[in-house]
Amino acid sequence: MKFRVEKEVLSEAVSWAARTLPTRPAVPVLAGVHITASPTSGLEISSFDYEVSGKVVVDAQVENEGQVVVSGRLLAEICRSLPNRPVDVEHDEQKLVIKCGASSFSLPSMPIDDYPPLPSFPEFKGVVDANVLGHAVNQVSIAASRDDTLPLLTSVRMEMVGSIISLLATDRYRLALREIEWDPSLQDLDIKALVKAKTLQDVAKSMTTSGPVNIALETQGMAIIGFEAGGRTVTSQLNDGDYPDVRKLFPDVSTTYVVVSTSELSDSVKRVSLVAAHNNQIRLTISEGNISLEAGQGEDAHAVENIPCHLEGPDITTAFNSRYLLDGLSALDTNYVRLSFTDSARPAIITGQAEIGGSDQQDFKYLLMPIRFGI
């Protein structure tokens, strides 16, 4: 195998393929990236850990075709350090030789026969705008659980029904729902899938800069989901199990709601929570024209701040985990936020609002459980 490629092209491709390599692979060869060079299809660099695969195809001047597996992280570090000049790569039976300007490196190759074949890309289901998908994933994935002992809740539930994709995630303390439009392959499509939140976050970060994203899905046999955009392909095994019926947690009617500047509330929560106790509790006392935010008590540090608001309904006093509240506020892209309540002991619903006297936007909803005072 022998090829020449631009340094930035090679560095970006290798870094992208190596980004999800396991730190402690089940077998040593899974720490490698698989490189295939072909005069017709160019340079293909891939990684696979039996659950998540990634493949990127870039242009290269291929003199001799071939394939090799080498340490992915080491190759990525080498490529990043090379001068900004064309890179010549050649592989013999045991070494991969990399030359760029005055620099030369040789890496031992790993046994290619031990490297698992990448799963086949599943059946195409539709196309979604990259920026829309990326923003929706970032909004929802904040609510997914980080506790690996509850693998079901580390997932994002994707509901593909007709022209709408609904993304839902919960860690039992908050729940996020975002609905986006897409172009499905079939108008009567109705598919549910549990996708690893980490996979979706990676897709949002590394594949959704611009243009369309193709979504593919296989629910029979080895259930996997696939994303393809700009020469990059990701597949991931789906999680299995019965996701809780979380939609019913959103109340049909709220008796009270308050509208406040998103930035003012966010900044106030950040300041007041500096003195919050170990459980990050922040208390909100809401009355017409004013929200009083308070944290700390007794002989501990204490903070109070007041900000203006518009209230519809009776006064209410409640308390939240400040970090969870900030996560919900940061997911909004509107000037105002609406907090809707049924009573102080039940969850609040956070939605965005363009102006203080308008209606709220229902395409993104963030449910937040209250916490008891003094805990």
C-alpha cells in the first residue's frame, strides 16, 4: 500500500475515526484504526468496537492499493504534529511508514485478520437537516442518565412517526422532549428506537456541521442505527428494553405559569447557587412581578436575589436542583422562558417564549422535578 494525502485531510480523518476508540479494548486490535487505500475509492479510515463503528472516506493519490491496522490514537497524535505539507504513507508487511517534509515515523501494524468487519449500513429511512438534528440532540441529551447501571435511561428514545422525529430522554429527575421535522422515506413510517445518548452526542458534534444527514435503521436481527453525512458514516447498536411511558408526565393543563427573561433567570441562578448546599438546592418564591431566588440557610452561606417576571395564576413557592434548572435554561434559544406549574409539589414544565406576552413554543419541553425544602 502506498498513497499521498494532504496533511490536514489525513489528520482530520484519522482524528475523527479514532475519537471513540476504547481506552481498554476487549482485544488489543480494537485500539487500532483500519486503513484501506484504493485508486478508485480513495482512502477509507474506520474504527469499530463491536458496538459503535465509524468510517470516513477522503481523497488521496493512491499508487498501490492495500489495507492495514495501526494504533489509532498514536497515529492521530503523529498526524496532528506533522508540518503542513503533503504526507506520503507506505506499508510493507510489518510497518506503516509516514513521511512528511523532514519528519519520518514508522508504526508497527496490527494483525488485520483479527480486526472485525464493520456492520453493513442499515436500511435508509429518511433525511434531516444537520443543524436541526444537532441542536435537538444537544437540547435533549442533557437529560439522559449517566448511570451505566441503568442502561435503558442512558438512551435517547427516537420516535420516527411520519414527518416528525421526537427525541426523549430522562434520568428520573428531569425529562426533555424535542420534536423536529424531517423527510422520511415513507410517509406512514412509524418506528421507535433506543439510541445511546453518547452516540447521538457524538453525531451532533462531529457529523452535523452543514447539509443533510441520512438516517438508516435496522430493527430486525442485530438492531442498529446509522448516520451518514459528508463522507462520514456512524453505526451503533440500539439498546433493548421497554422505555417508560414518559409522555404522560407532561400535564394537560397548568394552573400557574411565570414568564421571565431567560438570560436574567440563568444569570441569577448561577450567582445564587454559589452558596447552595451539597444537593444544589435553590428555592424560588414566585409572586406577581417578582421571583425571589434563595440558597443556603442557617449558619451556612446564604444568598437572595430578586428579578422581575410576569405571573399568571396564584403565587407559588418551590425548589429545584440548580444544575438541572440551568441545564434546561441553557437548552433554550428564546429571549424568554415560561415555567408552568400545577402545584409546588409537582414537576414544572420549562418552555421557550419569543416575547413576554406571547405563547410558548411546544417543540421543546423540559420537565423538572422539584425537591423538598431543607433536604
